[in-house]
Amino acid sequence: MSGELTITIKIGEKPYRLTIERGQEMVFRQAAQQLEQRMVNYRDVYAYKDKQDLLAMVALEYAAQVILMNGQTEEKQGELTGQLQELEQMITMDA
């Protein structure tokens, strides 16, 4: 089943209405749940009370994770490229 779906999710006790692809509903709902949980964790551990501060800290955390993952992906791609070049050289030498 394809097409768009309109859902409402809550982040920081505020409802947000989104139009998304039908197949992505669970992803958005899980993402909203994770955001809420991280906000609760920051509130409890660091005694933040302002929801904007909590959202900012969660956004910073997720942005840092994306940057780290991108760096790891680039590193792995470099390793794989090197290994493929070695294999290509071995095949060329045997031919």
C-alpha cells in the first residue's frame, strides 16, 4: 500500500501534524518516542526544565552521532576500496 498518510506525533508535549509516506509511519512514531525518551533522560540527569533546551541537547546528540557515523562510513569505504584494488592487482598479476 503506497501513498501519503497524515499523522500527529507529540514532541515535548506539543502535537505536530505530518504528511508522510504510508510505509514510513512506524519510523516517524519510533523517532518521536526516542526523542521523548532522550528529553526525559536529559531532564532527569541534567535538571533542564525548558523544553527548548532539552530539544537542543537531543538535536546536538543526534547530529554528533550522524557525523560520527558518516566518518566511519567514509573510513570503511576507503578500506574496502583499498582491498578491492589489492584484489584487482592480484587478479591482474595472475592473468
